[in-house]
Amino acid sequence: MLPSVGFNKHLGVTKSISLTGPTVTDFIRNNQLEKFLGDAGLYETREEASKCQQVLSRIREIVKYWVKQLTLLRGYTDQMVEDANAVMFTFGSYRLGVHGTADDIEMLCVGPSYVNREEDFFFTLLTILKKIEEVTELQPLPDAHVPVLKFKFDGIPIDLLYASVSRLVVPDDLDISDVSVLYNVDKPTVLILNGCRVAEQILKLVPNIEHFRTTLRCLKYWAKKRGVYSNVTGFLGDVSWALLVAKFHYGNKICEEIELSKSQWNKLFEPYMFFESYKNYLQVDIVAADASDLSAWKGWVESQLIKLILMIERDTNGKLQCHPYPHEYVDSSMHCSHSAFFMGLQRKEGEKKGQLFDIRGTVDEFRHSVSMYMFWKPEMNVSVSHVGREQLPSYVFGDDCKRRSQTLRQQREQSSHVDEGCSSESARRQVNNELDEANVQGSAEKCEYSATPQKHDS
């Protein structure tokens, strides 16, 4: 028998930065941070938590009813119908215990092998949900990178995903962490299942759950303030940030100042001055006849924005870079429902000034991609336009952003006015392809980049 050898056990690949326990001052700062996060609305109240539980329970009942109905319609035995089941899991911020008041609840429905995503989930279940009074703003996104049904249930935003596993009957005690759930499933299903699997592994491996959650809340809030939180537009999302926190080595100038009592927590969460950081922007305007149609149409267009970013970088050989800003803006002066997103444009560092970029063909390709929306209506329209910093619309400047002068505000409002009508023509923006400094150029003439999809047969 080999003699035992003493060693210092540590978690992870690297050694701990310090094994020294927290001081009284550390506890004070931690309490200050938690109060700051609480005042920012990052903790849900008991009433909100209770309502979430009730909503999740109701959704579980609905999906189990859905699976049993499909089992019955497909002629399975009475015993199979009785045993038919779907198991619900939560993941993302809700499962990790950092769910805030306005956050989506991400849910995964795991069903049997004979219930598919394409028809059963995105058609049959969709039809059931449409008939439920509590369900609003229903947005099916079957062609998204991760197919999802987005909706609000009694006012609570839900992202519902579906995975069909290689089992005729799914047990209530299904272990999502077991590798067997990945057998004989397609790539989208693997991606969907891994969201839950990673969340479960993180909770098992972090040494202190409460410290982990506080740090994750802090980092998520910082990322949102700095405009780098959105997996839809290519930034990190819940699980990715959680993985970073699980291996967190955090130190910068502001945190050091807080450590030395030279600064306060609010300085760490100052918003990123996105509209002061670039000379050129792409503006994506999305319009629809009413709020309900806009919600569905916007969800689809937003899911396609990452394609536009990648296309631009592809077609310019990476020399023109796009920085999407994951915030939605609304022009309340328009008579139809409106939403806008913005991207900062800049040359890749080291590229020579004066180089011209023609992205008209790129935008046309994006327009074609967007036009494939299967639930399109005539009033739905999207336009992509260039705006210089001086032409940014006034509605993008909120209370957190510094304006340079009252005169500049008026100039921007005059130069970036959009007609108030809802027709496809009035929602379009003129695009000048001759951009200063970033030099995205097509020709000397002005061009429209708008998309009005053709009606698709159902």
C-alpha cells in the first residue's frame, strides 16, 4: 500500500489567487454591492418569485397535455397515452439563481422521440398556446440558431425550447446531465440540451453558490451597461458569462479604486457611450401595423442581425468591423409600431484610411434572408441605412447619455426625421454610401436598403 502524501487541494486548473479570508471591510463592501444591485432591480421580490413558480407550473401542465394529445392522435395504446410525458427544465439566469425582475425565463421541454420540433412544437403547440388567454406576444423562431418559442405568460417573458430524445417515454426523473440524452439527436438538439447540461454542471462545481451568484449578477449588469450582453447579436449570454464567473479572475482600475475606497460601485456600472464612440452607424428600422405584429416581426429580424454582421465582415475581408449595440430604441413620433437597432462601424485597426467599402450587395443578401419569414404581413417592413454620428436620431439619447449641445440635438432631429406613415415607402430611409472616415461606399448616389418580403404560401 502506498503511503499517503499530503497536498493542498484546490479547485480548477490554476491555483487560488489568495487563501486569505475576507476582512470586515470586505464584508462591508460586499453588502454595499448587494444593496446597489438590489436598488438596480436585479433581485426579484417574493411575490414575483411566487408568480414565476405558478407560471412554470402552468406551462408544465400545458406541454404534458400537448404530448398526451399527440400520442392519442397517432394511435398509440391507452397505456402509452397514460405514460406519455414531457419533462420541463429551466436554464440560464433562472436556473442559476440570478433571475431579475425583467429577465426572460428560459425553459426546455424534453419530449419523446415521436414528437418533433418542426411540426408538433412549432405548429401544434403553437396553436394550443394561441388559445390560452394568459399567452401574449407569441413569437415562433423555428429558423433561429437555437429554435425557440418566445412569448409572455401572464406578463412573464418565456423562451421555450424543445428537444426530442431517443425514448418512447420520458421519465419525470430524467437526468439531463447523463450523456445518454445526446444519443441519436441532431445538432440543434445537442445545442439545446447543452444549455441545461452546462447550467447543471456549473451549479455542481462552483465552490460557493451564493458568492458565485452575486458575482454573476454583478458581471451581467456590467455587461448590459457596457452593451456587450446579448447572444442574439453575437455577444456572450447567460451561460457564457456564468462560465467566466466560474473561473473568475477579476481586477481592473475601477475595482482597485473600490478596494482602496477611492470609488463607489456605481462607477463600475456606468453605461458605455456607444453613440459617442463611432463616426458611422448602421440603423436597422423595423415597423409593423401594431405592437403584436411588431413583437413577432422584430423577434425574427433581431435573430437575423448576427448574419448581417458576419456578412459585412466576410465581404470586406474583415477590414470593416461591426459593433452591434444590444439595445432597442423606439421612435414614438411614428404612427405605426416601430423598433430600431444600431451598429457601430469602424475600420479594422491598422487598415489604411480612405479605403472604400461597398456593402450594397451584402445588405441585399441580408434582405433576402429576412424575407423568408413565414408569418410575414404586408405592413411589416425593415430598412437598413447608414447614419453619421451627427445624423443620429434624437430618440437614442436617454438620460444616461451625455448630449453635446442643444443645437446638435436639433440638428440630429432635423437630419434624421422618418416619415410617420406605415406604408413600406414611408418607413424606408435614404442611405448615403459615401461615409466619412469609415468609408463604406457604393456610389455617389443615394440608395435605399429596405426589405418588404414577398408573401409566402402557407
